[in-house]
Amino acid sequence: MRNRLRYGMVGGGKGAFIGAVHRRAIALEETAELTAGCFSSREEVNKETGRFYGVAEDRIYSSYAEMAQKEAAREDGIDFVSIVTPNHTHYEVAKAFLEAGIHVACEKPLCFTIEQGLELEKLAEKNGLLFAVTYTYTGYSMVKLARELIEKGEIGEIVNVNAEYLQEWLIDEIGGGAQTTTKLSVWRTDPEKSGISNCVGDIGTHIEDTVAYMTGMHPRRVAAVLDNYGMELELNANILVEYENGAHGVYSCSQVCAGHLNGLVIRIFGSKGAIEWVQEAPDRLLVTKKGEAQQIYCRGTGYVSGRASETNHIPSGHPEGLTYAFANIYHSFMSAVCKTINGEALEKEDRDYPNIHDGIQGVRFVKAVIDSGSMDSSWTEV
């Protein structure tokens, strides 16, 4: 019976932001060891990264294809791979490891097209493999509490949703001047590397996934206005949403809003009350019941139960953040991988991570929004 896992990483060379976040999150759980990797297309960076993290020389691979093939052939091969490469490579890397029989955790977006997503889903199901897509914000404890309260009917029937994700970091790109020269802005605004969308694909999908996790509601159709400001891909989007139950909502995502750093805010309005969660103050959940004073729920306190309590890492008043949210996602995914290897049945808690179905939903959402924006904001089925 296994109680520790071996994992590999594709991407995430030294100095890369998101790769380091994934490694730290996995390390927080203390149940998986980094044993293989193809960390960079630049051989010097690849080798340096592998050596820095104590990976054996013969398991620092020059290509992800070689890594998938050779790790699958080893008796002590990796149990899962963490894919933290730029967007345009996710599909091909994930496919290689699924074909090799290795479980996958992949940064979002899952891929660029619905057809690619369905192909990956079919491959995973055929080979009996687990697939996580790391939509981060569902990992926060208070997002899990929001889900629990909504499921219990604490705010009644959902009648309206208002959500935004506002950033300022691409404001200098307005007018197509390309005054910013950061590594991220270079590839995120390039259709060959980001696909058909920049802002919606990068942060708008986080709105859709977090709202869906809290409420269980996915958009049925959308009507969108997109602003490119002279760039090839959009930097700003305002989206009307109609849900499967007939309720409506508004999503706003932007990377050109001065004064906003990482402003994800989710507001769920029901027939008996409302819930609000602010990512920049993630340890609090605001709950307002009709006719009552607003309540503030704080993470780590005795009155917080369920998954929100189970995913609590440190005492209340000591802020948890992004890395802990990632860790909660990896905790459930790695628990599921370990139980699968051991032939054990998975519990509901083991499946509490964004999966390949969520990844495909994100691709559908992006396509519908971009299609709507190109058709004079007409209602478009998701």
C-alpha cells in the first residue's frame, strides 16, 4: 500500500512563477516527491533546475515525450505529472502522458479547442487516469464554505450573480503600443501562444469556474462586449450570462483597470440572502440574510465546518493565500491518485478538485464569449 507519491514536472524552470507555486503547494502536503522533470526547452536551465531540486541526472529529460516514455517504463516511474508550460503546449503534453498511462495535473487552460478537450477526456477515461485542471480559487477554504452554505439553501434560490476579476498589469498595452516588455505579456497577448483569447481565457475562466463551484450553475448562453484596444487579443470583457436555471448574471474581467491588482470578487444573490467572497481578503466570507445584519465568517474558527474546516492549514488570523489554495487542490488530487494506485474506492472529498470536465467547460465558455463578441454581442450558446 502506497502512502507517498512520485511526481514529475514539465515546465517550471528556475525563475518561473507558476512552476514554483505548484512545487511549493505540493510540498505543503508532504506526500509527493519531485523525481523527474523536463523543466525548460533551454538545456542549461533544464539541467540547473533539476539539479537544484535534487532530481537524478538520468531523470532530467530533454523533452516531455522522452520523459513520458521513459518514466512509464520504469518500475519506480512517476505517478503523476504537473504541467506548468505556456498555454499552447498543454494539449500535446497532457496527451503524451495520458498515452503513457500517467495521471495528469495541468495548468489551465486545458487546451485551445473543445475537440482537443474531448479527446483528452476520452484518453483519460480509456486508460483509467485522473486529470486535474488547476483552477486555483476553488481551493480556498472560504469558497468551499460558500458552496456548503449555498447547497444547504442558506441564501435560497439563486436569482442573480455579479462577479469581476480586475487587474491593471496590461494597461500600458492600450493602443497597441506594447510598452510593457514582461515575459508574461509577450506570450499572453500572442494568439499563437494564448489561443483565441487573452483576458477571458486567462482570468475570465476563473470567474466561471469559481461561480460554478459555489453554485453548481454553468452558463447556458452568454452575450459579450470585448475591447482589444489595438491589440490582437482582448484586454477587457463585459459578459452577460444566462444560467441553466434561467437566472442571469454579469461577469467583468479586465487587465487594464488602474488600481486593481488581482481583484477577483464573487457575489451570489439568492431569494433569502447573499454571499460575497473577495480573493484579496480570502480568509473571510460575507453572508447577508434577508432582513438581518451582515455576518462575517472567518477561516479557521470553531463555527466553520465541513470541507472549509478540513482544508484549513493554520490558525485563524494567520492569513492563508494562493499557495494554500493550490495545496488544497493537490491534496484532493494526490489522495485520489494514491487511492487509485492502491485499488481503493474514492470518496467525495477525494474528488474535490477541478477535473477535466471543468477544463472542457472553460474551453466552451471562452469560445462562446469570443464568438459572441465577434457577432455584435449576440446571445451565444455555451
